[in-house]
Amino acid sequence: MPNPKPALIATTELDNEATKDVKVEQGRKVTYVFNITTYDNLKIPYAVSINGKVQDEFKSKTKRMPINGTIIVSNVKPGASVSLFLNSDAHPLYRKEPVYTVTPLVHDVVVKILEKKGKHRDEAVPLQSKNNGGNSISAQEVQTYTSVLTGDIWLKVSHKYTSDEVNSLLPPETTPEIKAAVLRIYNGLTQPKLTIALSAKLGKEEKTISVKFEDGENPHENIASGYDLLKEGLTRVHPAGYAAIFSAAVEAGVFSITMSSAWRPMLGSIAHRAGLGLDVTYLGATKLNRQSLSIPTARQNDNVSNTEKELFSAVKLAKAQQLSAAKNLTGAKLELKAASGDSQQLPIARAKLKKTEELHASAELARREAELAWNTERDKNEPEEVRKFRAALIRSQSIAQIFDPWFIDFNVKDKVSASPNMQGDKNEQTHAHHLHITVRDANII
């Protein structure tokens, strides 16, 4: 009987071609480490560019530098150049000044950037550092570079607005008079003041608003290439900031304003450095200063009465007593828990907790009453033009924050009420002698 044919016949063909090794290049990592010396936890806006192309995750937005000052760019092809766009220049529509360009080859790269005060002409170019053993390094090590962040570099990465940009950056409700005044700033003022002619009659006669721009020491002390308030300072501020202030002055019936700070490079938070901050020191004849509330040596003015000082002291004492009572209440609850299995100590702990709860409730009530009395006296003496001016700013769609000697509001559009400026933390103390606005621009901060 013949053998049955197999259902399948499998054959194997040998590939006699030589095996080829394909070299896979390992991606490099570039780490930027910023040492900001002029402000704690400065979150600089940034975007990353590789070989002149902004990476996809930054195409329509910026990111904010973490509080540890470190920016990490991973999986960089060896030989590719990595650059940063910083500050307002990181805005998707700007990005004209790439800085701190490095080209990793066989090593990962770390770029250490030190913010340096004073007048310096350093470029934003990383310089290769020597390792301990000389220039040669092993494949396991990283290549270190150093660079600086100076006032001139801050100037370079701060967008300078032009008159052609103004119309697209102002809210639609901006009146022709305000728009014309803002345009004059970017067309180039010849002196640090501006007169806004109002077409609408207020009362029986035509009115104008007089604006005075004060210069600051900070830019002059930290920019070596030359700095001019009218050409470089005012024009690096977002136009909507000026429009909001001028419009609020019209609504509040304020006919003169003194502004003390526009763009500046190396002082305070990112707002002024990114051109989104403006400060006001005078509204009409009212000096926006309440430092005498907490500083005995500060000059007395009508914004703080002697009665308010006494009531403010009572608030601080009531707060301290309330905190102490809260601490005691926490301790009493822990004692009750510990005594839960002790028949002798349990009644004592319960009695102590009840008494502590009564004292805590009394301290809470005393604090609320002290705050109410202080708030009433403070509000009674707040100038009407200041109250109206702030209210108009809050209504503006261009404003994100308002800090002033009376109130602190980190987000004027949320449902959280502004808190009284008690001149306690650094931010409150800083704004005890002027009003600050932060312009809303999500593409920058």
C-alpha cells in the first residue's frame, strides 16, 4: 500500500545574505537650570525650538518654568540644536529671539543660567565648562554649559508692541478717545505724560485726563545697552493695560493719574517683566498709600485714621487669640481620644473639651466682631474715586488681578471676594503704597 501524500509540504529557504547591523542613535537630553536671584519661584513663560522649529506642544501655547527653575528637553537627536523662547517673546505670535542654543552630540547637556544684576553685555550664549579632569569627558558624563540672564537679555526676550498691533489687542468696547490715547504711546511719546481729550461732556465743561509716567531705577540699573522709558519701557506693556486704566479713570471721574512702573526686567514677579503689569500711585489728589496702618514711622495720611489703627491692632490680637484657641481645641480632641479607654480620665477629658470648645467659639466671635469693626472704619475712609476706579477695573475683561493698599484680588473673575490688605505677607506689603493691575493674556501667563 503506497504511502499517503502529506497534506502540506513545508520548505525552508536559507537567506545567504550577510546580517546587517543597524545603528540606532540614542536621544540626548538637554536640561536648562535657571538660578533666578531677584525673585523666589519666578515662573518664566517658555517654548522650545529644535533646529529652528517650535515643538508641537508649544505651537499654540507657552508653558511656565517650574518653581525649581528647571526645563528639560528629552529625546533630542544628536547634532540637533535646541533653543528657548522666553518671557513675552514665547507668545505664539512673537518668537523672534531664540536664546541659549546648544547642540548635544555624544553627551546629554546641562545649561546652568545665572540671573545677574547690574549692567552687563553678556550674550544669551551658553559657554562650555571644563570638567574636573580637563576637556575630555567619558560617554557616561554630561556636558555642562554656563550662561547668564541679564537686564539686556530680559529686554531682548520682552516683546515690544507696535501701533499696528494695538487695534487687535484692545477690547471691542474701547472708546475712540481711549484707543487714540493708547496709540500715541506706541507711536512714540516725546515726554512722559499724556493728555486724553474726552468728547463727552462731564458736567458743564469739556474734560481731559492727564496721565504722568514716572521712570524707575530698576531698568536703568540693569540694562547696559541703553534704556529709555518712552521707547523701551512703556512700549513693552500690553496695550490693553493702558486702555483698562484710562477707561476706569473715565468711569470713576478721575482726571489725573500718576503711573509709577511699566515694564521692568529684574524686580518682582513675572507680570512686569512680561509686560502685563502696570502700577498707579496717584488717582487725582489721592495718594494710594496705607503703609501707616502697620508701619508706625510711615507718614500719616487721610487713608488711615487713628481709630482704624486701633481697630486693626484689635483684629491682629483677636486673630492671635483665635489661633491659640483653635490649637487648644485640637489638643483637647486628641486628649479625649487618648482617654477613651480610661474610665477615670475620660470624664476629665470630656469636660476639658467642652470648655475648650466654648473658649474657641468665643474667640471666633471676637475675631469676627473685630474684623467687622475694622472693615467698617476702613471702608468709611476709602476715597470714593478709589472705590469706583477699582470697580471699573474689575468689570474690564482685560484685567486678571488687582492688588492695592485696600484689597488684594488674585483673580477678579472668580467667585472669591477680594481680601483686605493686612500688610502681612510680602505681596501685601509691596502693594501697601500703590495699585497694581495684571493684564489677562493666557498666551503669556
